[in-house]
Amino acid sequence: RQREVIDTARKLAQQQPHHVGVQLLLARELAADPNHQPEAEALYRTLAGQYTRPDVYRGMFKLFQSTDQMNRVLSMIDETLGAIRSKDNSPDDREAAGEKYRAMTTVLREEPDLVRSLLTAASRELRNFQFGRKQNLETWTFLARLAAATRQLDHAGGFYRQCLQLAGPLQKEQIHEGLIEVLRMARRWDRVVEVCSG
């Protein structure tokens, strides 16, 4: 049955190669079959290179979620934030990265389950030190704010503490404010005093 659905979706995609909705239909059907998930990822990546649309990233993120690879979403966000701030990139490249970032964050605003998986993966990477030492400060700040906004306060606190390790003196004041707000929301008054006096 699934094979028939994939074959039908593949024929439609071949007939309408520039119809994004049809291409996404094929990608979703491929993603639903473990044997075709590498092909689904390749198709999502091709579409992401051609179209900066939230539905492309939604499909790709859900594929990574279903295969327990949300660390790859973390890497995509980090690379995109790095491209936005890189002085080596042209203004057009930075603007394109900004559009990509907006598409990704649109997906995360609309998909709480993806956010939970992303934050869990980021916390796991932070504990294992496979991710935390090499990522941008902006990535950890984004994760901390996302966790705070969704009231996942343990995650938020951990991410803000990682920000403090990476931040320069001018950035630390703002990060301290974020961490204090998270601790206040969690009613961890002892930690608030500790941070304020530190």
C-alpha cells in the first residue's frame, strides 16, 4: 500500500517538477517509509535550496524528529545564525540566511512538539559536550529564549549558563537578566540571589 502511494506521488512529482506542494507530498510519503527516508531528506534539502518556505523546513524537521536526529536541526540553526552574522558573507548572503532563519523559527512557533524535541536534544548535546563548545553564542541565546518562552525552565537555565561561558563582558549583562528572569519564573530565589551576588 505504501509503495503504491509513493509510486503515485513520484509520478505526480515527475509531471509537475516545479509544483512545491506536489514535491512536498512526495517528500512526506517518502519520509513515512524508513526505507525511503534518505531520499526524503535529499528531496527536502533540494527544496530548501530552491524555496525558503516554512513547510519545507517543517517536513525536514519532522523527518529528523522521527529518526531521533534533532541534533541536525541544531546544526542547521547554528549554521544559519553564523551565516547571518558572518562579515565574510555578502549582504545578499546574509539576507538569504535571515530568510531561512525566519522560515525555521516560523515552524518552531507553530510546532510545540518539535520545540520539545529540539530542546531535549540540545540539553543532551550540552551534557555530552559534543555541541556546546563549538556553537555560536547566538544559537544558545536563541535556545534559551525559546525554552523560556515555552516555560521549559530547566532547559532555559542550562542554555543561559552556556551563554555566560561564551559571552564577552558587554553581552553578559543581558544574559544575566535572562537567566534571572528564568530563575524568577521557576521560583528559585536562592539561585537568583546567587546569580545577582556573583
